[in-house]
Amino acid sequence: MNKTALITGGSRGIGLGIARELAKAGFNLAINGVRNQESVQPVLNELSELGTDVIYVKGDVSKAEDREQILQTVTDRFGNLNVLVNNAGIAPRERKDILEASEDIFDEVLQINLKGPYFLTQLFARHMVESKKKDPGFPCCIINVSSVSATVASTNRGEYCISKAGIAMATRLWAARLGEFDIPVYEIQPGVIATDMTSGVTGKYDRLFEQGLCIQKRWGLPEDVGKVAAAMATGLLPYSTGQVVMVDGGMTIQRL
């Protein structure tokens, strides 16, 4: 029987890059997002053509009732979940200097980027623990997609940086708590990835790449992140729980 992965925000950008690579690795997929199914149907069709069983689970991870419905839908369809990929996230609607930033945008970003995945992990971790108690060999893991912004300060989007720093600590917390059940928890920190979220700043980053922003002078691609997630999901890092893999082209290496 194929393993199953739930990918939040899996219908575009980094999430879709992860979905494609997990589909190639033979996973059945539950793709979560907030758009109507009609808008994501072309993506679902594309993933299905890779030979995987795909469902779309609409829901806002920041809302408790939606998280419960996501769990119910996934388990009703596939029985078990082997891999949870916490990828869904938003940038602030307005980039403002932290001296001017608004409380409502702070709350919105933290609700979706930090609170949502934290409590979605709680739900699915309980489910995985029960699966492990029934079958200690049950393969499962949790993958958090954060950002280099967990450690690199951007003073015009402080709420985003704080949300990603929170995810970094959540990775360590869940790794520590779930270790006794042999459920590894990993984190991927992407750098500058070519997605719809970064499409508005293409010119800026093209110039920065030329000026040496990263050791590898190119944009990161969603499949760069997807390949790392596939390695984690397929069990290629069995003794690395709590660890972070940077997918940033060497951006965060300090250089003189």
C-alpha cells in the first residue's frame, strides 16, 4: 500500500514542488489549501498523471474546526497519514517597517504561519502516535517548511520573520516530544525561491544574485525544496530528527 502525505499549501509554489517530488516517490497525496477546488483542479490532474491518488482538502489551518475537518477527510480517505508537511504560509499583506507595523497584520501572519501548523501538528501527531502504538514499524514523519527568515532579519516584515523563528522552535519541540515514539520531525529552511510569493520582487533579487547574495548564483526552485522533502519523507534521514536543512544556495554562509 502506498504511503500518504498531507501537504498544506500544496497547490502552488514550494508546496507544489514538494507534492510533485512526493508523487514521483509513490506517495498518495492530500493537498490542502483555501482556494476552491475548481481553481486547483488542473494541479490535481497534473499530480494524478504522475500515478498517484490525489485529493484536495479545502481548509484554513488557522481555524480549529478546519483542522479537525482536514484530519477527518484524510483519515476517511486513506486510513493513515505517513507524512505531514507544514508548508502553508503567507507574507504580510503590507510590508511595513517594524516602527509602523500594524497589530492586525501581525495577528494574521502569526495565526496562519505559526499557530495553524503548531496545532495541526498536534492533531496529526496524536494520530501518528496511535498508529505507532499499533505498529511500531509504521513509517511516519513531520516536515516543517520555514524560511531563512527564521534567522535573517528583515525589518520590513518582522511578523513573517517571527513566525518562521517560531516554526524553528516548534520543530525542536515536536522532535523532542515525539522521539519516544520514533517519529522524526524535520525542518527545511528555503532561501529565495521562484514562486508567486516572490514574483513581485524578481528584479530586486536578480540584481542581488548578480551581486553575490548566494554562493550559487541562481534562484531556488520549488523542486529544490521538494527533493529535500522527498529524502526526509522516504526515510533517508532516519537519525536526524530535529535537524534543519538549508535550501538557500549558500545564502546564509557567512563570508569575508
